[in-house]
Amino acid sequence: MTNALMMPDILNAIAIHLDPPNLLACVQVCSLWHQTLLSVLWHTIDDRKYAWPTILRLYESEESLGEEDEAWLRGIFSKHGHLIRHFTITWKILIDITSESDCSCNNVQILSTFDVSENITEEEELEERWLSNQIMGQAATKYRPGNPTAQMGRTLSPIFEGMLEPLKANDRTPDQQKRDWETVQRFWMLVQQNPSLRSLRLDEGLNRLTRSLSMRSWGHWYNSLNLRTMLLLLTDTDF
């Protein structure tokens, strides 16, 4: 008699009722369960839930959770990113990782962002504390309020020429502003590398990193996206 729990159809019917922690345990049971359920486990990734906030906050930190370090994080998205269909991002570092050429995150159908300017890693938090101390102690005049220095990072692709403008930020170091400049570009590179994308939700967090100039100048680029739904919650943006 066939064991029902060794039938892929039965496994999939059960899997849709399980949360990610339970699915993670299931994919480690045997090779059949792993092969059948891995796509269910990775179908929906929301970095606000479960262990993701802790893992991402400690990214590049000496306190990273055991083997869940920088190489591990990049490795799992490179290996399993192609299985993601619904992707919710609130951490800048995840944008940077999943937009890289060696990452296989190219089958996303629904992509959403929330408060990407708010979440910072432990290393970034240390940088901000240092900057705050510099400002309060007036030890570094170039960071004093009223004399901000807007910093531009690298332009990662010709399509971004003239499309972005750096922000003057008293609470961001020059290196952080340069990283923000690149992160915004990497987000749009992530969008472009997903031809199956049908729904895109943006919030104003992207504009807190680097200001986009008139979006009308992006017209030809937006027209190349096959989107059915695009919810834009960006402020100070001209459409």
C-alpha cells in the first residue's frame, strides 16, 4: 500500500496550510519531501517575519547567527531565489543581494517594499551612533546641521544616468549615502530582471534614500514592464 505522505500531490495539499518554520522542518525529512516542498517554502518571502529581521540585522556582524553569515545569506538566495514568487522587502541589504548578477531571483510575480529606509544592520547602527556623536560634539564640521553634504555613489547602469538626485542628509555618513544611491538603482535592477512581474508596490522609503527625478523621463523603461498592477506610494515624485 502506498504511503500517502510520500505522494507529491498529498504533500502539496498539506504544505499550503503550514507556516515557513514548519515547512523548513519538513524539507529536511527526506529527499522526496525536500524536492516536493522546497518550492512551497520559498514561494513567499517576507523579510519582516520569522527569523529574517534578526538574520538581516546581524548581516556582516561578528554576532551573526552561527553559519547564517554574509556568505550563507548570499548563497541561499543564489541557490533558491528562482523559487520566489511573492517577495516583500523592508531591508536594503536584501535588495543589494537579490539584485546581483549571480543571484537567481528572476521569477518574482509580486514585489512589494515597505519602509526600506528604516531598517538598518547592526554595522549601520554603529555608524549612525558615531555620526551622532560627531555632530553633538561638533568634532566634524562637515556633518553639522545646516551644512549637509550630498553624496553620489556609482552609476551601475547607463539607464540611471540623470534619473536620480542625491539627498542632503545630516543623519547619514557619506559612505551610507553612497550605498543608498546604489541600493535604489539595485532595486530597479531587481524589477527589470523579473520579466514575470505582474504587481509592484512601492512606498516612499525609496525616496528617503535617493530622490528620483521626474518619472516621466522613465517612461520608455516603465513601458517595457509587463505590469498588471502598480501601486505607488512615493512622495515628491512627478508622474
